[in-house]
Amino acid sequence: MITKEITINGKTYPVVFNMKTILGYEQISGKSFFGEDFSKMGERLALIAAAVISAGGKEELSIEEMMNADKLELVNEILAAYNVVIGMVKEFFKIPDVEPKPNEKEGDKGKN
């Protein structure tokens, strides 16, 4: 299991991504994890909170605290935290950053 850290509002929190994170996300959001595109900020906050809860850190990060972000710097910290967690999701499921086009073969990349 990979553990990383995020910092929000001057506090550092450990985060992990595992089955507990998936279930936590579903409990917090009331939606299935699978099929989410995380385009809404509320979905991103729920994922961050689930990752913090799953890590079992001493301090918990509440969604309400993140919702009350009243400065651009805090919003940027939340977005950076989301990028850390979604990177862990991609790593967990081995999702490449760029998927090959359906008609591209491994050896054909870059050929004209």
C-alpha cells in the first residue's frame, strides 16, 4: 500500500488508496466510485476525505472544512491534494496517462 501526504490549510494528512477508500467514497458521496469522472468539486472533496480516513491519521479532514475554503490558496491546496489522490487511483488501477488510439498499435506510434 502506498501512503502519500497532502497539505490543506497548514495541516498535513496521510492519504492512501485502497478498497477502504473506494467504500468510504461511496458512503460519503452516496454514489458508485466506478464510472465517476470527478468533474464536480464535491466528488473531489469526497475522494480526498475518503483517502484521509482510509489512512487512519490522527487528525481527520472534514469536507465542511474544505467547503469553507475562502481563499484562492486554500482552493489550490485542495486541487493539489485531489491530484495526489487521483494519481494514486491511476497507479492502483494501472491506468496510463494517455491511452493509445484504437487503430494504433504499440509499434506504430509516431509513424506517418
